[in-house]
Amino acid sequence: MENLQIKIALSMIPSLGPRLVRKLVSYAGGIETVFNNKRSRLAKIPGIGEIKAARINGDKILKAAEAEIDYMSKNNIIPLFYLDKEYPLRLRECEDAPIVLYVKGDINFNISKVISIVGTRHSSSYGRVCTEEIITYLAECFPELVVVSGLAFGIDITAHKAALNNGLKTIAALGHGFDFIYPAAHKYYTHSIEKQGALVTEFRSTQKPEPGNFVSRNRIIAGLADATVVIESAEKGGALITADLANSYNREVFAVPGKTSDTYSKGCNQLIKQNKAALIECGADIELAMGWFKEKCKPQSIQKSLFVNLSDEEKLIYNLLKSNGEMPLDEISVSLELPVAKVSASLLNMEFNGLLRLLPGKMYKCI
């Protein structure tokens, strides 16, 4: 029986979370002996019992692990077991960290500076601008910084795009296996994230996106980073769960305040009021709080050299927006006599390249 097969199989045992699997390995005397132990002996391990012990002895788990290894081999996925030296050190410190972390991409998890940025899926222009400005400032001062988020709509995808646009590495933690991308609209960005960072998940390849998975995923977002930054959140939501997890791991938590009347600022204001997060207004506040200092931070303008790589349609769109200011998709399509589908695809590419911004009301504006 191969060592990797056992590692993967351990993460697949039904009803055994990360804590119990660690205890199982410890009591069994190592991963190689877990599946060779008698059921009666396994049942005596605290927290296991007869029912869970019966599930540990199943050949079905080992066969499923073998299939997963075949999938990983075909899709360039790297499995990191919690005892492997390559496993993220920050995450290993968390007692509920995944037994196996599946990685697609090329990333140094143990770089000196890592932050997580999370927030509502219903982000406002205020939240998106705050996210972009914070990441831009930190990128100018700390080009080695890694940004972690969850690939969701709103603040998450804004954080990933801002990191990519500023030349930073970024990690997207998924709430499903690699056979899926959720939301599907963000599949476009996963290729760039994979090249300039990594996609990570604890779920086997066939695991579909389910609500409970995303709650579980949040501990990876919090555990991979030195600090978690919350930018816009309602009174309840995944961002607040991530903040609570970060606090439980003794990591720094920051929140950007907003108007008391704004639904998606209530969560951030609540974190600050309850002393669960430090109030920040800009990237410099994070720099100061974390004790990250550089002698000089030289502002860098967006690389307009990207303009030369635009298609003819994209150049037309750019010039139109430059002349007219904010315009909606339909008006751009009519003005240039181009199909809406082609204009939409061009706008998405230009937004990704940092040449324009999507504003409330689905208005587009050049940066």
C-alpha cells in the first residue's frame, strides 16, 4: 500500500474530522498502521467508538483514494498532507486544519507576509475601491505579499483581481473539488490565479459546491494568513465567520468601517465595536499594525502599456469611454455598432487588465 494512498484515504474517512484523524494517527503509531489495526483496538481510541471504527477498516476508502490519486496525476494537482514539510506552516498551527490540502498552481505558502481579504458578495463601489486601494498600496511597499480570498462574488473576486493587476501572488480557497468552479463566471480568472498563485481546496475532486463546504473553507482562508481584513459585511455572513476563526487562531483581524445605515457595513462596525477587529482606513494602517516597514513606498501608476495588447474592439471601447466618461454596456454596443456579447467579453478582459472599472448600475469607466 503506497504512502500517498494512505494519506488521501485518511482524509476520506466518514464522520472523522481533522482533529479526530490526528488523534487516530497518534494513537495508531503512524499513518502506515491505521488501516492495519483491529477494529476493537481502534474503537478504544477516545472519540472513535465502534461505529466510526467500522468505517475506518473499509477497503472502499482506499479504492476511492486510489481514484483520487489518478485524478490528481492527470490534472497537475499537488496533495499536501498535514505532516509533510511542504504543508503551509501557518495552517498547520490550526488544530482543525485540513488533513490534506489539494493545490493547483505554484505558490510559497510560507512567504513572510500573507493577508486574507474577505467581505460580502453584495459589494458596493465603496467596498471595491477600498479593496483595490489597500492592495495597491501594500503591493507598492511589499511586492512579496500574498493575498488570500475565496473566489466569491463581490469583495473576494475584487481582491483577487487587484492582486493580479498589481503583480502579487494570490490564493483562492475553494468550497468544492477541482472538478467544479463556483461561481462559474469566475472560471475566467482561475487560469491567471493558477499561474500567479494557486487554487486550494480540502475537498476531493468530485465534491460539489454545497453551502456547508464554504463555511468549512473559511478556516483555510483565515489559517493561511497572518491577518484577515474584512471589507463590507452584513450582520451575519461568511466574512464574520472567517474573522471569528482568525481570532481563534490568534491572528490579527482588521475591518473597514462604514455608514451605520449601510446594511453591508453593519458587520464590520460590529467587529470593531466588540473589539474583535482593529479599525483600518487604508493599507498604511495594516502596515503599521503588522509592523511591516519599508524605507520608501513609490506609487506606481497602472501600466498603460497593456493598451498596446488590446484588440481593435477593445481600443474602440477604451477611446469611447475616455471621451464620454461613464457608460452602460448597451450604450457602448449601440455607439460602436458592435454585438452586446462581443462588447461584454471585451469589457471583462479590460477590467481584468486594470484599464476600466465596473461601477454601480453596471456603468463602466476608464481608470
